[in-house]
Amino acid sequence: MTLLIKGGKLLDPASGTISPGDVLCRDGKIVALGPDAANMAAHEAEVLDATGQIVTPGLIDMHVHLRDPGQEYKEDIISGTRAAAAGGFTTIACMPNTAPVIDHAAMVSFVRERAASSGLVNVLPYGSISKNLAGAELAEIGDMVVAGAAGFSDDGKPVTNGELMRNALRYAKMYGRPVIAHSEDMHLAEDGHMHYGTWSNVLGVRGIPAVAEAGMIARDCMLAELTGGCLHVAHVSTELSLSVISWARSRGVKVSCEVTPHHLTLTDELVSLTGYHTNTKVNPPLRSASDVEAMLAGLCDGSIEVIASDHAPHSLDDKDVEYNFAANGIIGLETTVPVLLTKLVIPGAVDLPTVIRALTLGPARVLGLETKGRLAVGMDADLTLLDLEHRWVIDPAKFQSKSRNTPFAGWEVQGRAAATIVGGRVVQTGGQIRV
Amino acid sequence: MPLSSRDVLSLREMPIADINLILETAESLREILDRPIKKVPTLRGKTVVTFFAEASTRTRTSFELAAKYMSADTVSISTSTSALTKGESLKDTAYTLEAMGGDCLIMRHGVSGSCHFLARLLESPVINAGDGTHEHPTQGLLDMLTIRRHKGTVEGLRVAIVGDVFHSRVARSNMWGLTKAGASVAVAAPATLLPDGLSELGIDAYTSVEDAVQDADVVMVLRLQRERQAKGLLPSLREYARLYCVNARRLALAKPDALLLHPGPMNRGIEISSEVADGAQSVILEQVTNGVAVRMAILYLLLGGAAE
Amino acid sequence: MASQIKALIMDREAIRRALFRIAHEIIERNQGVDELVLVGVRRRGVPLAARLQAIIQEIEGRVVPMGILDITLYRDDLTTRRDQPLVRSTEVPFAIQGRTVVLVDDVLYTGRTVRAALDALMDLGRPQSIQLAVLVDRGHRELPVRADYVGKNVPTSRREIISVRLSEIDDQDAVVIEQSNGHDLEVGA
């Protein structure tokens, strides 16, 4: 099967350049790139017109909650992969905090097989660090690697037991898989529902101070130093946390980190502005304006290598309650691209190659995906076409996802993923899923 | 509608024009409480629902009487916040009450922002009788009315609030209402009970009562919840009383004609001494009367006119 | 509300004479001022009651107690008005139990204000009797109410507006008829 993407501008995240060119894909691989690629195409090739659009390696979201198995009313592998395709993502990595937990090989296989049968985007399951997410005993990391786990995390919960974290880092290092740390001091964060700061004091909501995150990051980085393990810090949200990571790197610690689109664009003031709307409730919470500035600076200077949405679907019943009782989480697969383009790229706060690198090469490197995240001959034909002109309004009622919990509802945005190509097959164009 | 919003949720969000209108109306209505027949027919046929998910006798009774003096019918529901999470949700309870013909919902709830949540869902007005540690707007208003009746105006006064400011919705409502009306506000509490960032909000924060009440025109004492000590925020009630109790010696540092307020109920001997609570400067009982007047005024302004 | 003055019904002198006569009638009818109290209905009934009080004091040498009544809370039209009236205070700092209350208002029209004032008075106590003094009676009663003392009877059409101006509140003493263009027919007194 041959696909020619014609007339677009190719964005290579490795070099950061954007230049006109075509892409020829055959049998799931990129076989030619650049101005001459069209010449190599046979006349029966399917042609996708990319005029006026930017062609990037397929976007990778390495932090997604699919809720399947166990909470399929919020999302399942089918709807989640549809949401990914609609949002321009060709590969997603999903967290193991399902019911039952993905803590052994059979569950890893289940997710992979289910995703493969839906035939849309690549799904890489993470395995949990501890059995049943109980934070006590190491899960069967080795067996899960054999079954295809991309990394390990107890995300949703921190690994409070330092000895367990130490062992997890040592063990996962054997297989070259990253341990993804949800770093949170549960006592400091206890009963907290938003960021500890002026706004939490004004609104009378118990706050979670930055140190609840940064303190644990420090511990996790030191354990990474001790064990030589591969540590990736999930959803960094504070300036304090970035400082800790920077300090750890200055000591030679190998640690990568990711930030969510909402931590790059929204502040804790939104809780007041929306009158305590629970679509602002997320863990880590929306932080202060200076934290958001620090996240943007970290993205620009490369200290944050990855943008990951932490797509966290919740049903209306989970969210439409009093603020303290509402579940934490914001969906992101279908809002990441338009929000980042509208708030970061178009106003010139962060250039497009930097944003795209954080959504392609960055996560590919962390996860050791050698054939993804890059625009080069021989890479997997996972591609995303971006239309930077299209103006529209984010309407959750039109989402592929089963859930609607986004603070970006109603936003007027500019830019979207005009097409999603996975393994040389077009799975989405113009918002329509092609199965 | 005379008020700019259909609901009364917070003083931080209430324009000063609304605050003044409520206080002026309350002044006019207050006289009804001195009559032998405490009844005016204004809200006849209206039903006011009080929904208290946190125990309170005084505020609930005050609202109920305010409604009854205006000839409205009242329905009172008490529940616990845990019953709400286990049983029928708050959302469904509120919808049900509105569907039964309730014209207005007065709610006290343990979670900050819960009144905002309901106000978004309901057609009828929602009055916040205290939400978590966020605000208690009617208390702030009755405190302001009490001060106004004695001092003529709130503007230019120095008000000292003593007590657990961190957890106090009364303190918050008063801080916003008083500063909006032109008073300068000082607070005093042990450091563990004082929120950060108050100076950025224009409030002078002290850890010494003596410093805060110096030359104050008004001293407002907050109730100390005994649970604070259980949670490790205070070493003991004894120490709190020794260092923070507003007694005659400390009150004497304020102006000689300074007013003494307390939202009640009082822990005599802990945050306030009986001597000053019952003394000449105390207006604590007037606060209670003014509270009914303020609530009558709010009900009149929200329900007295034509349906929107 | 657009309106123009169509006619001047009473000027300063006419108002003065009318009040003078009403004061005498009150004294005559009640055979003195024992047990008499005056209650002015907000807004313009108040200065009228005060003037009557002053005249009676000139004549009888005694000060008749005077109170102020705000009838906003007793109106029967609260739920139909577009704008909600501001509540002002009622100040009747004396007992009305067993006494003769002379209610004083500027214009008697539909009678609804007087009905509200009667309800309000009853909530303050049980008078021996209530009498009504108005500066102008413009007819068009909708309730069975009549005035005991009238300054002037002025037949009007419903489209007309009677405006009583008193120097305590307005800048002159006059009673004028204004022609409304029909948009906002004032709900009657």
C-alpha cells in the first residue's frame, strides 16, 4: 500500500527545520522524503493533498488514561484511540491504573490486542510498578516487558515507599525501560484540592503546596542517581520542581520530564474565574502564573523534553458534584494540538518546532522508540498533518472521547490536526475517523 | 432586579452598590423586629428553603425567622455532608426542592464553592449561609450593619479581626466587605492559623493581638474550633487563651469607644473573656438582631419583586 | 417618561389655604385634638402631615404626635412591577392603640395605597379610628375607600398624571396635571 503526501511543508523535529516537500510511504514505512519524493510514486498510490499544511512525524502522547478495563463508562480503548486519531496522535502510551490494574503480562497483552483490533493508532501499555498499585510489592516487571510494556508507573498514586521505588528503578533498568514517577507527598497533599497559594486562601479551598511535588521529585532523582535507573517525571507543574530536576541533572542524574498542555496555559486563578468549576480540578493542580511561566521557559530551553496530555476521562457524575468531591482530571487528546497552537505557537511564545519536538522526538527518545518521532527514510510511516489556519470552537459534544471534562470547552482556537496517518494508512482527515 | 446578581454567594464578588443597598434596606426593615406584631405581608406565597448540611442553630433560625417575618413559608432541611455523598447527591436534592416550588435556596455546606455549584444549576436564587472555609456573606453584612449603626459609616475605620483566620469564612467575608467599604483591616492569629499572602490583599497580618487591636475602632473576635488543636495546629487551648484571648486588658488597647463583635457561639474564656463579652463595648446581641434584618433585606431584594 | 404640564391646579397659596381648612376640619370633627395622631404616608404625605401638625399647633397650641409610614412592604403590586421599590423606614414612635389616626397623603386615586397603609397601621396596633386626609382626590377608585378631608377634588382622565410638588422635597409648591404619552401609566395611589 502506497501513500503520497503531497504539497506540504515538512517539519523535522531533529533539526528544527521546516521546508516544502512530499512524503512517500510504502508498506508502513517512509521510503522517500522531500521535493523529489513524488517522482518515486507509482501511479496507483493514494495521494493526500497537504497543501498549506505542516507535515510532522506522528504525534506521540506518552501519558494517557484509557480506563479500559474497568471504567469503560468514562473511556475505553476504542473510544480513546478514536480520540487520539482525531487529535492527531499516532501513538499513545496508556497508564495501568485500570480495574483490574495492568500489573501482569496478560493485562498488557489484553490492551495491545484490543488496540490492534481497533486498527487505529499505536497503543503502548505501561505496567504498574507495584502489584495492584498497592505500593508494597514489585509487580512482574520482566514478564510485562516481554508482553510489550513500554515503561512502568503507579501513576495516579505516588510510590510512597522509597525502598520500593529504588528497587523498581534498579529492576526496570535491566530492560532499559523508564520508570515514570508520579511524584507527590501524600501527606502534604492530603485533602488538598487546588494549588496552595493566594487563590486557595481566597477561595477557602485546602491547597497543595509546590513542595508536595518537588520534594518527592528530589527523592526520586536521588534514587535514580543511586541506582543508575531511567527516571521520567510525569506532569511537572511547578518552578520548584524544575529547579530540583535541574539541580539533579547538574549532578549527572539521567532524568527526563513532561508537562501537560493545561500546565502550560492555565493558572489557579481559573478556579475563581469559573466559580469553582470542576473542569479546573486536576492533579497536579493548576498552578500560579509564575509556575506557568517557568514551564514555558523549560519547554523553550529544552529542560522539559516532552509534552504529554495526561488525558484523564471522567463522566459527568464523577465531575458534576461539589468541588471537594469531584474526581481529578482533564481530557487532552483532542485539545492538545489546538490549544498549544493557539496559545503558544501563534502568539510566538514557543516556536512550532519546539512544540512538535516535545510531541514527537522527545517522547520517542524517552520510550526508546527508534523508528518513531522522526521524519526520515526508514522510519515508521506515522505522520500528522497540521493546519495552522483553521479557526474553530472547541465543542466537547463533538469529541470522539466518551468524556467531556475539559476547561477548554468553548475556546475559540486556531489550528488543528488535519490528518492522522498511522503505518502509512490515513486514519483521520478533517475530523472524520477512517477505519 | 435591584441586586446585580440573582444569588448572594460572596462579598468578594458583590459590588459595593449591592452591599450598600442591602444594608440600607436592612436598616429600614429592622424596625419590624421591635413591633408587637412582627409580620409584614410582603413575601406571602413565597417559599424559602433552608438546606443545612452543616449543623447550625443560630444562622438557620435567623434565616427562618427572617422569612417568616416577611410572611414567606419556610422549609428546613438538615443533613450531614456524609449523607449527601452516600445518598442523594446535592445536585439532585436541590433540583427536587426547586421542582417542589421552592422559590429560594439558602444553603450551608462543608465544601467551599458548593453554593457556586448550585447557583449554576438552579433557576431560583441561592443564598450562601456558609460554604466550607470560603465565605459567610450574610454574617459579613450583618457585622458591617452593626458597625455602621454605631459609627455612621465603615469608611476610614480600623477593624481588627482576632482568631483562626485561616479556617474562617466569617473572617474572609468581613475582610472583603470591609475593605470594599473603605475600612482598613488587621488580623491577628498564631502563625499556623494565618494564611499567607494577606498583605498582597491589603490586609495587615499580625501574630500578636496587642499589635492588631492597637487603636482599633472595631474588634471582631472569631470562634476557635477545638478541632484545630486536635489537628496539631495549636499546642493547647490553654496557650491560645493566654496569648490570644480578647480580654479587658487587650481590648483597652483599642480606642475607648471601640466596638466588640463576635459571630457566636462564644467559647467564653478561650477566645473572649466574659467580662468584655458582657461589657459595655459589646454589641454581640445587636449583631443577632441585625442578622435577622439583613436576611430579611436580602429576601426582600431577591424575592420581593416581579419574577424575571 | 415623557410628559408635559397641561395645567396648574393649585399654586402655593391654594395649597396653603387648603391645608389651613383641613386642619380646622380635623379639629372640628374630632372636637379637639385629644387622642389624635398624624401619620404621613411616604413620600409626600410626610411633609403634608408635618405642615398640618404645625398649623394645628398654631391653632390649638398643642403638638399632635406625628409618625411616618412606609407602605412598600404592603403594596399589592410588588410582584408585577418591573422595578422594585426601595424600602424606607417606618417611624411611628408612639402607641396608636385606642387613638384616632389621621392618615395623610398627597393624592387619592385608586385607593390601593390607602389600603396598604391601613394594613400597615393595623400591624402597628389597634387604633380607635382611622381618618384620611388628602391634598387631592382625583377619582377613579378601584377599592371602596373615601377620604374624610380633601384639599381639592380634581376630575382627571387615566392618561393624566397628577404631580404634587412640595418645597420640602421638590423646589416648589404646586399641584399640576401632566399629560403622559401613554407609555408608563403610573400605578395609582
